[in-house]
Amino acid sequence: MSIDRLGRALMAQLSPLTGARAVGSARVVATGGSVILPPNTYAIPVVDGAAHEELLVKVAFNPATESEHKLGGEWLVDPSAEPDGTLVDFVANTGGAIYNFPAGSRLVFSPPVAGLEPSADVAAAFVGGVEGQVKQVVVFDDIQTAAEEIALFQAKVRAVPALVLAWMQSAPVEGRSSGLSQGGSRKGRGVRAYFETWALYVIAADSTGEEARRRGALDIMEAARALLTDRKRSDDGELLSAMGTGIDILSSVRLKPRRESAARFLTTFRTVAMLEATDGRTFVPWELTRIESFVEASADNPEPLVVHAPEVEMQDE
């Protein structure tokens, strides 16, 4: 799983803090033959001509094919049966009324799906999105900078309290990525295990008073930690940590805010991801080793019983 995909899955795992998630449907069109569209395939909404990359939606599980424990749930996009496209259900990645998109909006698959048109038109408006304790969850760069307001603007944080996820670094699980002995970092040929370290910022700003603001931000931080700790898969069935006991909460600290009317907390955690080598090279077919053996008849028995040692030849195929 890519770091970007992991960030999106972490957003979804934190969605209970953001309220109810909007649901809708869009017509997905295949460009050739039939295509299997899995759940949790992401898309970016385009409303009134403007793309909202911070407001992700994804393919919902198909009730007709879903099994227990968030397995299955694929959609069959079959142009022979539905030439005008297949109606597919989508769900917002997090909660909030801002996800209540009108019919006629467009969903652009991110990344594109092979065999499908790059976008799908919203047929049934997204409904059911309701605000929660947290107004927004976004993935952005580290915001622990002097220009905090600029960073929040660039992250498209529109309201607070908000949660901002920032990927920090990758490191081998046992501290070694080379040499003969790599311990638990080496999982096989071309496969290594890495810790992915993340920062989760809680941003709160209001005029209710310092103590109330601090207490509210602290409650959000504790709730977020409870949603993340020890989780290997999200509530939507997406992989969060490839091995071990799941997400490890490393530390939580209070940060000095840039404004008196703000409160900020930082939680650092890590997951485990597998790095698999990609090889695009092509090779000439190997010379095959052919083992040949033969038998002979003995003097006492005309049947061939004596088996000579095999002869090995290298032959070009």
C-alpha cells in the first residue's frame, strides 16, 4: 500500500469523530469489456467545475456480493448488460454535511481505474452527511512551523476543530536495511518491512476560554488515539498495518499555539508497511537443465532393471 493510500485509510478510521458520512451513487462506464470494481476505490468530487481533493469519496461495498468481516463487496461494470453505465454506490471518506453533493456532480477516480472512464456522473445526490465533534480530517505536510496559518490554509482546513495527518518518515523495523543480517526487516526476496511514522495534529480554536478549549482538544486527541491504537485494518476493511499488533501510539504532547485563542496537540504513531521491489526487466530464457537416465537388462533378467546414474546435460531450448 502506498503512503498516500495509507493516509486515506487513516482518515476513514478517524471518521467516527467527524459525524455521519454521506452516501450517494454514480454511473460508472466501462471503456471495453466488463470490469470488476472493488470497494474502497477512491474518487475526487468535482462540484460546479471545482475539484475538491480534500473531500474524498470511495466505492461502497456492494450488498449483493459483500461477505462477513468486510470481504468481497465488488461491483461488476458490464457494458453488455448496462451500456449506459452501472449505478455504483459511493460513501464519503469522512463525515460532514459538506459531502452532501448534488446530482450532476462528477467523481474522478484517483488513481484511474483500468478499463473504466476516468470519471463518473453522480446520479443520486449524496445525502446523510452530518457534522460531528471534529469538523475535518485532512492529510498534509508537517504544520509545526512558524507559519501555522499559511500551512492550515494550504491544507484546505476550512473549520476547526480539525485533525491533520502528516507522514514523517520510513525506517526498517529492526534498524538495518543492508548487510547480511537484516533481522525482521527482510521478509523475503525483494520484500522488506518498514515502520511508517505519522504525526496527528489536533487543531482547536474558539472563544470559549482557554480551559474549555484545551479540554475539548484533549478529548479529541484521546478519542483519536483510541480509534487508532492496535488497529491492523480500518472499519472499512482497509489495511492499516501489515504485521505485528497494529498501530503503535508512540507519544502525545501539547504544542504551544501561535495564537492565544488556539490549542494544539500532537500524537505520533507508526504502522508497518511492506516495501516490495518492482522489476521491469526482461530476460532471455534460461538454459534448461535436463536430467536423463536409462536402464539396461541384466544377464539373469531380460527386463531392464539396472538404473545407471543420471547424466546431466545443458541444452539450449
